Amino acid sequence: MPSDNGGLSRARLGRMHEVLARHVADGNVPGLVALVSRRGEIHADVIGRMAVGGAPMQRDSIFRITSMTKPVTAVAAMMLVEECRLRLDDPVDRWLPELADRKVLRSIESEIDDTVPAQRAITLRDLLTFRLGLGMIPVFPQRYPIQMAMADAGFAPGPVFPSFPPDELMRRYGSLPLAYQPGERWLYNSGTEILGVLIARVAGTSLANFLLERIFAPLGMTDTAFYVPQDKRDRFATSYARDHATGALKVFDDPADGKYASPPLLENGSAGLVSTADDFNAFAQMLLNGGRLGSERILSRPSVELMTSDQLAPEHKQDSEMFLGAARSWGFGMSVFTGRDDLCHMPGRYGWDGGYGTSWYSDPHEAMTGILLTQRMMDSPQPLPVFTDFWTLAYQAIDD
């Protein structure tokens, strides 16, 4: 039976519940919140528990959304562009002097002191598109000197994020040569980490305050922040990782005394936020509506269209298959699908996942948003089976 106005089949949404409940029953995740929104209709499902053997999951349970932070930070940067306080192609040296006069490795295999001068300065566009020349080198096990140097500086790939004050973060980034020339290659993560510091310096306030005043408060995102205060701790899900030796889930981050129990040293614009399904849906609907939610306009429609369009040439994506695959590229702070090789891979669909077990994408063609929040850490950049099944189930529920 179809729904009244959203074009989603109630019977097929029931199939979604059955499959997601099976993932919980099988112990793949302790619990989850799933939300699908289409043409004003919102379907939400709450399954399992916030911790193994703990309290039942709630629709307003709070999750660490990690890399789903990236598009939020990108929106904040575009707000400053629209106010002409930043320009996409201006050097960021004025605000980030630590990145001025960069040296670049002669080749990716070079020792870190075997460098040439950068051909140009790093720009805001480079940060937004992850083409600044710094980021994760997708070669494992690590074997290049720049990978070792980044690890020594505190930027090793993995689930533990930098926890330095912003100025110290920039000092450490400034101590490293670039792996590639600015604009040359897409490298994951560092762009929005640095972007958070840039926004705070330009705005003259903390990143947390800027996001609260300019995005979260206007959109009614009351539970989205860089930490969870004591009075909300009972809604904060425990974070788990898979123990590869035993196969069991083990606690990675405890709500009571973990990394999100107090304000962080670094308000990480790449991976630092916590949120709820309905909070993030408000952000997603704002983008899907061309920058507006209700009476609140956060961005102009042209800015949203720019952010959610492909910003990479094929040569930029060399060696990025681990993250982007063949059917998608990158806009500003989020991925953008460019091809169709799966049920849910619709060209123009945009969004991103969070490594601690979260996923969000919006599809303008279908006027649909999906959000899946779990507390099971991903084992690799490849999606967990519960992610894959959720997106298959969301698209098979379309009934028009």
C-alpha cells in the first residue's frame, strides 16, 4: 500500500524494518535509528538498544556522526563566501599563515626534505574539494616517508582523531611538506579539519559558536554539538568496534567518560559532531530545499547547487577508489554521485558516511533523504552490510 503523499510504500517500509531488525538480532549492531524522508513524509524506525544490554534505543538518541560533520563545515564556509568574507580562489595565507610558502614533495616516494616550491598558494576551494595537497595517503601498509611523518605529527589514519588546540593543529600541519601540488590530487580528510580553524579565525569566534548561532539554532538542531552535556547523557549511545580476534563488539567510546563527555580541545570540522536523526534531517532538508528550511534561509540556492556538483576532474581522483569508487566524485565537503551502478547510486545524489557507523545521502531527483545512525564502527571505507541494506531498502520503497 502506498503512503498518502510521499510516494513510499508502507508494505516495503515494513520490509526495511524486518531486515534492519535482523541486523540487530544477529549482533551486527546493538541498535539503530533509520529515517527516510520524501516529499514531506518522514518515516523513522528505532530498533535495538543504545548499548549492549542497555536502555532501549530512542528516536532522539544521540550519535557521534564523525565525517558527516564535513558537509556542515562546508556549509559554514560557504556562508562566509556569500558574505564576501572569504573567496573561493583567494589564498588562505592571510588567515592560515602556517600554510604559506609551502614546499611539495618531489614525488610521493621522496624523503620529507626532498621538496620543490609549491606552484601556487592553497585556496579555500582546495580545502573544500580536498585538493590542498595534504591528507590521507591511501597506501596500506604505510611505506612512504610522508605517511610516517604525518603519523608522527598526530595525523595517522584511524578512528582516533587529533585532539590538539587549533593553533597547535595548524603548527603541526605547517611542519609538513605537501604530498602533491595544490589543486593536483584529492586526499581525504585534512581539508575540512583545517577548514574548521579557518572559519573560526575569519569569524572571530569558536567553530562551535559559529555553527550554533548560524546553523544549528536557526534549523532547530538542539542536540547537535561537539560534545554531550551531562543532562543529555542518558540519550547518548555507546560506541562499539569489532574485536577482530574474537569477532565480538567491544566498547570504543563510553558516553560517561569518553571523548565526547566534555568540550574538546579541537572542535574538529572534519569529524567532531554529535547529532540525532531528526536534527540531521533538518540540515539535510535545508540543502534539499536549496538552502532554506521553513522561514530560515541558510544558503542561497546557487551555493547549494555548487556544493553538491562534481568539482573533480578524472586526474584529481587517481588512487581514490577506496573512498569514491567508480560512480561518484566530490563536491564541497561531501561526495556526489556521477554514475549509476547500483540501485541507490543515482547521479546527483550527494552526502557522506561517518566512520563510527552513520550514513546520510539526499537525492534531489527523488526528493528523498535517508539517514542511518548506528554505534558500530566501520571496519574499512567500504560500507557495513547494514548500510548497504538500508540504502537498498530505502530505494525499493519508492512506489511511484
